[in-house]
Amino acid sequence: MRLVRGTPYVKLLKPGMHIKRWLALQVIGVAILGLGIAYVLREAYLSYRFPGAFYYLTLQFIPRYWRGALFIVLAFACLGVGLWRWSMALLAPYQSEESGSLVDRLHAYRFPTKGPRIAAIGGGTGLSNLLRGLKEVSPHLTAIVTVADDGGSSGRLRRDFGVLPPGDVRNCIAALSDTEPLLRSLFQYRFSEGSDLEGHSFGNLFIVAMSAVTGSFEEAIRATSRVLATSGQIVPSTLADVTLSAITKDGDRIYGESTIGHSEKPIREVFIEPPDAAAHPDAIAAILDADLIVFGPGSLYTSILPNLLVRGIQEAIKRSPALKIYVANVATQHGETDHFSVSDHIRALENHVGRHLFDLVIANSNVQDDLPADWHSAPVALRPDEERDPRIVEMDVISEENRYKHDHTKLAHAILQLYHSTRETRVEEFGSPVLVD
């Protein structure tokens, strides 16, 4: 029997699998084998004269009934210990040192009710990296994903087939997937040759094909999520065909999400067209039902803000009683946030959506100037006069292997730590900020 991560425990033991009958068949097989060995030994004992020591080795000084009872007890003891150790060896990878007893672990696996309801808002690799950590701390997870991408494989498929860009959705599905690593690798595979296929990822093509089969992009997301056994829900922020544009500080207009990141001039404002694009109802429901809402990390202007500019998203966030946390990037992004500090990120968000949209800000405390020179990026840190900002919490959330990215495990545990530490002291009124000294 093999445990598949993400499969409810009850499915592993459902009657259709007939586990008990096959176990009984093994016991019968062992009994028949023992009976056969007994017949062979009896014939050997009658036809061959053994040394006198065998009288004691075969326990002939004990009556046969007691001898048989002793062998039966020893047999059951061996079977019990063997079955227990076999089960423990199979389940060992799914138990941690602090996971408690085996019964408690299996109960938690069958009924995964613990953990806050989390709505994660963003896009790009930042959101997918966050989801990898959050799925380990809560099973109640909804990813609200931007659909403004118009470059690369997603942009080509969007123009050719009239679908929403699948790239960010694909990354989120892969991040939340509990299926075999080979299938995840296949889903993320990108073709490197072929005039029509070059640059496309298999997952993007799969989602577009599923859209045609199911009749809609949102049904394609649900079906693909089932195929890859995701542990959460993935929802586009809107089903409208939106275009992201920007205005630089010099007043120049830039059209298209893929061109904004290459701007040589600082960005003053971004906006979506049509401006009245309505939010997906499931996104609104997830926000209103959440215990915890997380913005970012990710590209400030092209991953986070496009979601917040969708009509209905801001209103739902303000009405939600959830704790709202913004995760500041650990490094600046060339073309978007050059020379930005933590407060610059916050100010840019507030200029677009107003103040008090989020309660806390997580800023990386493990800052070192060792980013690759060719990234043209710098660590995002607090300036000296910003260190006492009451809404900013500094925590070590950086990856030691890739210091321009978050460590998904560190970040998830930091978010959960803040959630639990503020749970008892938060203000009851919706939208009121939580101040941390």
C-alpha cells in the first residue's frame, strides 16, 4: 500500500480496495506454508535418527498441546510486531518529530481542519513561492491571481485563442500541487525549439486546451487543479480581458504589462482598461471569508496592483475582518522599483488604493549587499528614519541560496506567527489597522 500525499486517508481504506481480504489471504498463505513445513519435518523426524540434543531443541519434554499453544503465541507475536513495524516504516516519511502519535497524525491527515482561511493576492513567481509555504501551514487556501500578463507564452496564447493569460495560474497550480514530481515537471516544461511551440510551456497549452474542452477558463482551472491534486483554490481576480498601462513621472504613457517593467523612467501610476472590470465572485467570497489576507511578494506594479485595481477587490478587502499583511520584496526590481525602500513600496500602494488597506508589513531583517550585479537590483530595507514605523515588522524571511527571493518556509511561518500573535489583541471593527510597536 502506498500513501499518496493529498489523497484523503479514508480513500486509502475504502471498501472497494478490500484490504482486509488480501491481508487474510496472506495469513492463510503463511498458515499453509507452515503446515507444509510441518509435514516435511515430521517425515524427516520419522525416517532419520537425530542426535540426542534435538530432544531438547524441539521441546519434546513439553506436552504437545502446550507445545502447540506456545508456537501459536510466538507466531501471533511475530505477525503483530512485523505488521506494526511495516506500517511504521511506510508512514515514517509523513511523520515529523513533533507530529504526535500515529493515531493523531492520521486523524489530522483525514480531517485537515486546522489553520486559518487564507486569501493570497498577487501573481508571478512571488505568489507561487508564497503558496509553496502557505500550503504547509493551512489547507484553507485561495490564490487570487492577476490576469494582466500580455508577454511571452501567455501573451501569445491570449492573442491567438482569446483566453485569459494562463502563465501565473499555471505557476500557482504547480506550487499547490501534491502530485508526483514528474507530473509537476511536465506541467512546467517549456519547449525550447519548434517554430510554433518554442517558448510555450506545456502547462499553458494544457490549460488553454482544457478551456476549450470545458467551455470556460475558470472551469479549466478547476479541472486542471483536480488533475494535479492541488491543495487549495485558484481564482483569477477578474474574467475580463484587462490591459495594464502606466504613466511615468514625466507623463509618458506605457501600454501593456510586459513593457512596464522595461521602463527607463520612474512609474507614477498604473491603471487597468476597462477600468470597470468586475472582480470574480469567488475572489470576493474568498476575501470576505478569510481570516488572513496576504498581498505579495511580487512585482509591485505588474503583479500586486493589477489585482487591487479590479472593481470590487478593494471594497471586499476593507469590509473583511481578516488580518491583512503586505509582504515587501527583499530586492528592488529593475525598471519598476529602482532605489525603493520598504516605505516607498507602501507609499506607492497607498497612492493607488488609499491608506489602511493592510494592517502589517513584513520586511526582511536579514539584509546583505550581495545580490548579483547583473540583476541591477538592491536589497529592500528600511531607511534610518523609517525604522520606528509602527506597522512594519522586520523578520528574517530571505532565502540563503537566492538572496533576491523569499524563503517560502520562513515566510509562511512568519505570516502564521503574526496571525496568531495578533489574533487575541486585534480591534474588532472591520478595517481598523493593527499597530505593532
